[in-house]
Amino acid sequence: MSQYPFKIEICVEGVDGLVAAQEAGADRVELCASLLEGGITPSLGVVRAALTAATIPFHVIVRPRGGDFLYSELEFRSMIEDVKALKELGVAGVVIGCLTAEGEIDEARTRALVNAARPMKVTCHRAFDMTRDFRAATEALIGCGVDRVLTSGQRDTAEEGIEILKQTMAVADGRIVVMACGALDQNNIAAVRQATGVDEMHFAALKTIKSGMAFRNPHVGMGGTAIEREYEVTLTDKEAVRTTIAAAKAAA
């Protein structure tokens, strides 16, 4: 089992999500924009507002766009600048991930991001799950000085990834925090924790509500998706966070 204090991190979109997660008992938050794309870097205005509202630590994702983790030189420079700006603001940590075209951790870029981030904590996100060899990727992250890796065991869900999560814990051997994720909820989180012994767990608990807009223009869509999406709001579900945390902690 883990040698680290067990913690639960909630993935949220924006300041309202952060407040909901901390009120529901989260230990830490991953602050993102656009969870529909798997999370991209929120604006510095959002981060400043989060720093004012937060009573728990939060880590900010530094991901310039959705899609793969093979970045252009300009994209990578923007990531370095985001990390520096977040450090200046006093954020607790950043969440990053860069791969090579061959599906390996881009060690040069990862080291550069880690060096730019210190003394902030650094997590590698699920770019890890897109690597060719999870064992080599774990060793690469440890060598680069990354503090934590977020992973579903290279599968769509943590339940499907249990065997690789267990093996990742063995490779890590206490040298890096392993944080499990992937469709975790109150019904499965305890079983995944017991089966894998991971150090930490991470999930999003989202609900969709109808927009408060009374007037709706049926002829315009802003996002290129179904027009109904323009009049929905996705929020962090406090009750789902609370019950899932309780289930995880009962599994100790």
C-alpha cells in the first residue's frame, strides 16, 4: 500500500467548480477550462479568482489545446510562459505532459517545465496513458523530477486499468506519487483503491443543468456542436463529490 497520505483530487472547470469541490471535502483541485476537451489552461483571471476563493491547494493544467501531446515549438514556449506566470501568482502546482512522436515522454521538455515550475509541485497528466511503455514512461518522469503521475492504467477507465495501475505502483516504488483516475464514482472507487493501493485518486463529478437564458436565438450556434449545448451549463456536483470521497475513504 501507499507510503503517502491518501488524498483525493477533484478535476473542475472554473472557480465555481473549485468552490463546490472544496465544500464537498476535496483535498485538492485540478483547475481546468474546457473539460469537454479533456481540460486546457484556464485564463489568469480565473486563476486569480481561484486564489481568492480557495481554502485548499489547487493545481492548474498547462495544456495549450485539446488533442495530442506533441506540441510545436511555439506551443511549448507558451507552456513555459504559463508555468512562469502561475508561479508568480503563487499557485501550488501545475499539471503538464509532453510526448515525442514515438509515444515516449519528451524528457527535455518535461525537465524544462519542471525547472520553470519549481518550487511548485508538478504532475504529469494522462499524456502518460498515451505512451508506448508505461514502465519506461514512469522511469522517465521520475528522472525528470516530476512529483506525481495521473493515470487510468492506459485504459479508458480505472477499473479496466487495474492491472497496469498495480504494475505502475510497483515500478514507482514510492519514488513518484501515482494518482488513479478514469470514470471513478461512488460505486467503484473503493474497489479500485483496494485492488491497486494507489497513493491518490482523481475524478470529476459533473452534472448538466439548463441555462438560465430566457431569450434564445435558434439560428446561431457558437461552438459548432448541437444547438442545445448553447443552453446548458456543466457544474461540479457537490453531493456526488461528497459520496464518492466517503466511499474511497471507507476503503482504507
